[in-house]
Amino acid sequence: MAIDRPRGRRVRSLSARLLRLTVVVTLLVEVMILLPSLGLERDAWLLNRVTDAHLAAITVAASPHGVVDLSTRDELLRLSGTMAISLVTSGKTLMVMPPSRLRAPNATVDLTHESLLASMVRALRAVIGLAPHSTLVIAQSPLRPDVTVKIIVRNAALTRHLRHYAEHIAALSLAIALTTGLVVYLALDRILVLPIRRLTASIAAFRADPERAAPIDVADGAGFRDDEIALAAGELAQMQTELRAALWRNARLAALGTAVAKISHDLRNILASALLVADRLAGSDDPLTQRAATTLVGAVDRATALVTQTLNFAREGPPLVLRAETALAALVDDVAEQVRLLTPGVDIICAVPGDLRTQLDRDQFHRVLLNLLRNAVEAGGRRLEVRAALESAGALIVEIEDNGPGLPERARANLFRPFVGSARRDGTGLGLAIVRDLIRAHGGEIELVRTGREGSLFRITIPDEATQT
């Protein structure tokens, strides 16, 4: 799915920002390089004038009697770019070519002891036109280190040279910055921006239609390298896959809830008729019939309460907990009797102290135990044990252990999740999901302590504020 960006947003895009940032940083680096370069170029220009002046002085010294006419002197001064030349050797100063007009220089520069910072400052002043008219320059001659050359130069020529040099460097810096910015932009656009665009496009497409949009492709050859972006893409693909599955489950749960609500409404009427028949059977003179009728009445009452709770849950959400003092051992025996009727031959041991009484919703905890015991039997357990105790802090601990083959890996990875957490191929996984909801409604929690070939062990913990002895 392509993303249509407005023109203004393209200017503010990550690619444009990268290009501008690269160009600006490169220009700043070039400016930092330009200032020392100006100082060094100024020193080089002045040293060239010193060299030319020494050559001019040598030319004068080679002439007859060491004297040249005025026209020759002026031509030598012009060619050397100086106004006057003098040499210092063996501690003596010799004015080889004096100025045509006696005028003191405006400043003095000794290149022998001048620092780079001072050269940078004076070069910058010359470029912006703040240099004095003329400067006396003192330096060792590059031709003879034992000779010190003193020259007077006009700074106008130096200013023109440095400005031309600065313009050349600025143009070169701009070209380098643009070229570097373009190269970095193209590299980062392919390495960084393009994968981010793919991530953004996948997120936008998934947001538009999460149930139909395919997760982002992170397989080899999909354009992602082995880096942090590839890791983010993998996490995004996993999240999209899990979210699609969750949406699918929620849609099925919503449809199932609607269907169950409709069925429960009619089932409640059917159970009412069954309850009337059970009441009549309870009035029979046959003791076996009376006993069976009593069990049937209890079962129909619980089924009716379950239907009512289902309707309430469909309308209002989480189940309502109505706590009352409950003898836990008697409740476990009642649930065990039902499981034995449904699965003859199963051995259920109640190791709950007979005097243990707690504040629980009896009907809801009945559903909890029934689901856990039936799941254990359906998973292959033939010997089940229910234990309960109160911790020193007052919390109620209930453990259900079986000798079954243990839960498969798929069931352990999706425990308590409807439709995907079942250990059986034809199971729905709703049993444990219902158990956890009911336990959490009591303020507690359920966990799988262990599972394997020796069997499985579930532990229920209900805080002390919900229990009492």
C-alpha cells in the first residue's frame, strides 16, 4: 500500500532532513578547515614575498658597485611585490632597496615567532578589509637561514589574494558538501530510510485493515539487513501475526457470545421444566429415586445458575462474585462425585482438611474445580488429588495434581487462551480460560507449576482478604 505524502511533508521527511544535515555538517567542517587554511595561505604568500625580495636583493648586489638605477629598483620592487627591502646579516642591517617615499609601515609582523592563531586572525581581518595599509614583515630567508629579510608590503594585494583563495575554497567546500550529502543521502536512503518506509507502509496498511493485511515480510531477500531495523521488522511481523489471531479469536468469541446468549435464554426455560420433573421425583417413596432426584435437582440448579451467569456476563462483562462461607472439603467431594459419574474408574483423592472454611462464591468455585478435574481426566489422568491449605499470611492455596502424560508444548505456550490453549485436537481451550477469569474475579491467580510425563500440577492462590478460617 503506497502512502501519498503531501508536498510539505516530503520536504520535512527523514530523507530531506538527512540531506540537509549532511550538507550543513560538511559545510561547518569546511569552515573550520577554512580558517586555519587562510592563516597558512597568508603565511605562504608573505614567505613568497620574502623569497622574491631576497632574490631581488641578490640581483642588486650582483650589479656594478651594488647600485641600480631608480627604474630598475622600482621594477624589482614591483616584481617582488614589496615597497622596500632590507637584509640583516651578521647583526648588521643593510637597506638594499629603500622606499621611494619615506613612510613608516602601519604594522609589524615577525613570521619567525607568529602563531597559527595570530595568522588566522590577521588573515580574517585582511579578508573583511580591516587590515592596515602597509606592514613591515620580518622573516628568515628561505634561501639563506642566516639572513633575515625585512620587507614592507601593501596589504591590498594580500587582501585580493586571500579573498580569491577564500572564494575558491568556499566553492570547493560547497561542491564537496553537496557531493558528500548526496552520497550519504543515497546510502542512508537505501540502508535506513527505505526499510523504515517499508515498516511505515506495513503499519499503515495493517491499521487500515488489520484482518486482511498481510504481516510484513522479513524473510531473506526482503530488503532487510541483519541489524536493528530487521529486528524491529521481525517484532512487528510477530505482533501483526498475533494481533490478527487475537482479532480472529475475538470475532469468534463475539459471535459465540451472541449465540450462547440466545441459546441460554431458551435453555433456561428447558431447565425450568426439568427442575419441575426433578422435584416430583424427589417426592417418590423409592430411596434410590429420591437420592437420584436430589442429585438431579442440584445439577439443574447449578445449570440454571450457570445459564443466568452466562447471560449476565454477555450483558455486563466480568462475573459477579457473591462470597459466602464455604466448606471447601464438601465442595471438592461434590465436584469429585460428578466427575466420577461422567468418567467411571477415575480415582479422585480429596486431601482438603475437613475444618477448612473460606469466603468464596460456591457456584463459581464449583465451576473452577469441575473444569480443572475434567480437563485432567480428558488429558489422560486417572489419579487426581486436590489439596488445600491456608498460608501463614492467610492466603488460600489450592493444588490440583494428576498423573496424566502432561501438556504438549502448544498447550503450554497458549495456556489460558481460548481456542488455542487446548491439549486435545477437538478441544476449545475455553475451560482454562473460564477458570482463570473466575479465579481473577476472586482476586486470585492460577498457575501451571509443572507438567511432564509424571503429570501436571495447577496451583490456585487467593489473597487473604478473600479467605477466613
